[in-house]
Amino acid sequence: MSEAPDSEKDDAPLEGVRVLDLSRVLAGPWVGQSLADLGCDVIKVERPGCGDDTRAWGPPFVKDPSGNNTGESAYYMAANRGKRSLAVDMTKPEGQELLRKLVKSCDIVVENFKVGGLKKYGLDYDSLSAINPKLIYCSITGFGQQGPYADKAGYDLMIQGMGGLMSITGEADRQPMKVGVAVVDLFSGMYGLSAILAALYKCERTGRGDHIDIALMDCQTAMLANQATNYLVSDKVPHRRGNAHPNISPYEAFQTSDGYMILAVGNDRQFGEFCRIAGCPSLAEDALFLTNTLRVENRELLVPKVASVLREQTTGYWIDTLGAAKVPCGPINDISQVFADPHVRQRGILKEYVHPSGVTQELVSTPIRYAKSKSGAELPPPMLGQHTDEILRDILGTDDNEIAKLRNLGAVA
């Protein structure tokens, strides 16, 4: 792809679209952050005094230029770039009325309250769509708007367990394991983003908004992918295989003479090349290992042979020699090695932001790249209530005296 310099690119694809982000923690904020990366004006609504729960989820916390704790956790920073923070108490009538006024100029609402939790504030879909019929309203919950579990709270770890992911994650003889990041929240966020983008496109054609129902449990079930269909086709329950793949072999982590590496053989050509380079051509000619199907059926015989060969050389040796022959393989990097990788640095996934405290902080940016349009939020994650006055003045036309009255009432901060 030939990518133009940023100075020559068009505006981001969703420039001019406004989002009211009523969510907190991860799945909902991930939707809001992704929309900010695509150019939206995302207004993050937070409780005065404490804000999003994740602001306090640390250490580590961002330090100001003097080395003092800013109170902004690394966790919060991961999911809130590109937003403006509006501190509003939605339990107060004045706060509710402010949000209803804002909705008139918003295209999207994202929320992850319990089912029916916003109705008592007049901020549910029915109430807000009556004000703005073009509104796209995305609700993210643990189990969805209907169903036997609809009233239950749902958290990522809990859903990883209930949704089957932990039953296929980890070593066969050890306890089930969660994935190292909150993948259910992240997948739910991305499903929510996809649904919102489709609804925006439809709204352009019809002038009608929609209510999107995203459930963590649904998303977890959907992301079981081949493991789900393996079960549905065979009626055999998948189990934990550690790093091994249920449908391909050899495709897992192996020990080398100085560490570990990934070998990911995906077809017969790659297996033949591996055997040639590794000095064991007889494996490729063995009737037990001629095809992937045979290699999967006989993995208990194959994997120890491959492991024995790989232990004879260093990780670097195998990556260089196998990589030159286009046999998929790679190191197992820790996160510091990921961010030191020259390819990662060159791709621009890391971006420097000036935190409101004044410190320059490097953060992960969006992985989306357009040849002709900008992408990636320009604003750093906001301090709590940082943009309250700005939003009230610029969008609602609220004067300073009225803002002072609202602050005295505790409706804003």
C-alpha cells in the first residue's frame, strides 16, 4: 500500500460524528476509543469525584514531570485515548437533562449499564431515541437484553469460564487458564464497533437509528471459531492442548538450545522444507506424516521427534534458517522485546502523547492504516472532568454563570 504523508491525507473517516460514551472499564471504552481513532468526537461521561473505575486500577500510574502520581492508571490509559471527559452526576435531574440535551447533537451512544439501569434516569434507548430518532445506541452487557441470565452481572474472567474459552486454554494436566488480556471484553468491543459502523451506514440511507445489543457471552461463544465447529461437527468436546493446535501439526511452541520458539507448519510444503533444513528428511517421507491429517492423527509420535531436532540449535539459528525457506516460525518475545522490535517501531503502532499533567507518554495507537485518510486519536486520555466546561460551552451554549450554578448543585464537576 502506498501511504501518503499525514499532511497530505484527508480527514479521518468519521470526522464530524459525535459519540456520547456512558461506559466504563473496558468493553465499552474500547468501542469509544476505536471510534475516536476513526475521527469521532467522543465525550466520555464520568461520575464526579471518582470517574471510570479503571482510573484507580493500579499501580502502575502515570507520573507527572516531577515524578508525582497523577492518579491516572496505565489500565485507564489503555482504553481512553482521543476522548473528552465530561464529569456529570446522572443521578441528579440537572445532570440527566444535560445529557438529554447533548444527545440531540450526538450520533452514537455507548453504554454498559445493567439491563434497564439507565431507564430510571431517562437515558435508556426508548427515551433518547424519542429525542433523536437517528441515534445509534449500543448496549454492552454480560448476557444481553433478554434471556435467563439477562439480569446477571458479567465480567471477562467469568465469561471466559462460562463461555468455554478456559476449558481449551492451558496445559492438559493443569488447571484451566484465562487468556493474558481480557479478550472477551476486547472482542465484544470490536463486535460493538462493527455493529455501530454498519448502523451508521444504514442510517445514512434510511435516516433511522437502531439499538444494538452486544452480550459478552454471545461474543465469547462466537469467538470459539473452529473449536466450536470442531465440536458441532464431531460431537467430541475439545480439551486443553497447551500451545498445540487442534487441527494442524506441528504447530506449537518448542524448546531450543537457548530458549523457546514457535513453529507453525501450515501445509505439506512447509513440513517438507522444515524436515530438509532440520536434517531429518525421512520424517517428510514417513507414511505416518505425509499429510496434515496424518500428522494431526499421529501427533504423539511426530511432536517428540520435532522437539528433539529443535533442541539442537538456538532460537536465532532456527528463525534465520527456517525463515529464509518461508517456514513460519518466530520467537516468544516478552512485551519489552515487542516494543524494541524494529518492525513494530517502524509501523508506528507506538505514539507519543502529552498527558494533561505535562509528561510525554508513549502509548499504543490504532493498528488501522489508511492510504488516504488519517487514523489514530490525537488527544491523550483525559483527566477526570477535564473538558466539562468546554463541552457545555461549545455544544450546549451554556454560559459561565449557568455552569457555576450546575457545579454548585453537584450536577457537574
